[in-house]
Amino acid sequence: MKQQTWNILTATNTSELNDAFSVREKVFIDEQGVSSDLEKDKQDATATHYVLYDESGQPAGAARTRHIDTYAKLERVCISKELRGQGAGAALMKHIEHELTNQHVPTAKLNAQVHAVRFYEHLGYSICSEEFLDAGIPHLTMKKQLIKAENPAH
């Protein structure tokens, strides 16, 4: 089986930002029935947005990050239905984690839809909350240590 390749970018212009929003709309609003006023919020203005393009150059994945205190919160992580289970989500997450590590962010947190918990566990995230509803969908908060504490022996 041929290895998929994706192009993952930090959205730096309106076109890339709109590409990220188009994937989010398709996954969260069209597929999952989330209200558009909940899906797009005021945090979009200050968040860092990522977009994953498939081999044909079409937007097929998206996520955003926000820096909160000493951690980064990953939000609106989504992959188009056609690419799920092919490694696109893991590639997007690893790209974002690499970016955050380069920014010296020690911890990543996210609110995972319950059906996606195993996916995040495979990437090293662990559950750190009770189940709760967000936009009517059951979620769990998960976190991952991106940077280990400094070794004093250095």
C-alpha cells in the first residue's frame, strides 16, 4: 500500500484559514450537527490554525491551538471522513506537537470526543477529567507532557 503524504501548514493567510474552516464545517456542522455559532467562536481570532492538505491539494484536516497558562490547548481537531484511519490525524497531531515543542510548551491538553479517546491514547495522551458534554457530544479532557522536566545532572 502506498504511503500517503500530506502537506500540513500553519494558516498564515485568509485562504488557508478558510480552508481550515471549510474542513471544520464539513466535520463538525454537517456531519456531527454542531451549531455553527458554537463551532466558530471568538477564540478563532487569536488561535493558531493548522490545515492539512491531501495529495491532490484539497483541505482535509484542521486544528487550532491556544496558549493558556503553561500549556497549549488543542481544539477543533478534525479530519475529513475520506481520510480517517489512514494516518492523517496522527500526522496532524505530531506536526502540532513538534511546533509546540519548538515553542517550549511543556504540556498539551485537549477535550476529546469520547469516540476518539483511543486515538489520542495511542498518541500518548491520558484522560484527566470526568466525562462532560460539549455541544451535546460526550467529551473527556486529555493531556500529554511534550517536554520532560529538565535533568539537573546536565
